[in-house]
Amino acid sequence: MRRWCCEPLGTGARLIALAAFLIALAGVGGRAAAADPRGIWLVDGQVAVELFACDDGLCGRIVGLTEPRDDSGQLKHDARNPDPALRQRPLCGLGILSGLKPVGPDSWEGGRFYNPQDGHRYSASVHMQPDGRLTARFYLGLPVLGQSRTLVRIGDSDESRALGCVPGEMTAAAGQ
């Protein structure tokens, strides 16, 4: 009587077994699709940022602020921009992130972040966490010298409008 468990497999049977193993491995361990960071994200409970596909890769713009107006009731502007000609741009709708390229199913790197709080530009990378949050890293030079922020998906534009920006108050420009 032949014992099926211990007999050596022929070449054809080995190939079939290998193919079946690889298919099973891909089905169990593989992901059906890469994470999709497009959408509206809340940063530090104060700023809603829309991430969207653009010619440059993945880009982002401000679509909501907890305090979109200054003490005089005027929309806040890009007051700390190093270019005086750009200091009158409203923060609502301002492009702040550009050029992120996918480097894996859950990671994007090579981007640029404009911080309107200090008027500086930083290198940027983004990683999707298993819980669905994004971790964004902003830095000068080496990533270890930067800061990380956690972004929480908040959904559609109705939620971001509750933060103070409405389409009529946002700039159409996606550039920084």
C-alpha cells in the first residue's frame, strides 16, 4: 500500500502544488487593493484637509478650520508667507501638500508641505495605519528631525463645512 503523505512528487505534481501554495498565500496574506488616502481628514482637531489625486501625485488643501476668521471677522489669510504678494490668500482652500508618490500599498513619500503657521516648506511623507488613520511626517533634511501628525478621516464636505470653510470662501488654486 502506498502512503500518499510520504511519496516524492513528480515534477508536474510539484509545480501544481507550488502554484496552489502561491495562490493560497496571495489570497490569505495579500491585500485586495492599496489603501486610498483620498478624502477629508482632520488634523489636530482644528484643520480639515482634503487629499486628492493631482498631476503631481497626491495633493492636499485646507477645506475646514475651527477658527476660519480673525478677531475682526475677516477670513484668515496666509499672513506668514515669505512672499508678500501671497499673504492675502485665504487659508480656506489653500493648497498645502503636493507631490506625494506611492512607495507601497500604504505609504507615500517625496511630497512637499507648506505650513501657513510659519510660512515654511517641509518634506512630507504619509503612512496609512492599520486602524485607518494617517500618520504624516513633516521634516527638513532627515525624517528623524521632523514632526508627525495623526490625521483622522472625517468624511464628506458637510463635516468640513461645520469647521468653517464653505465653497464660496475657498480659493480655487491648488498650488502653494
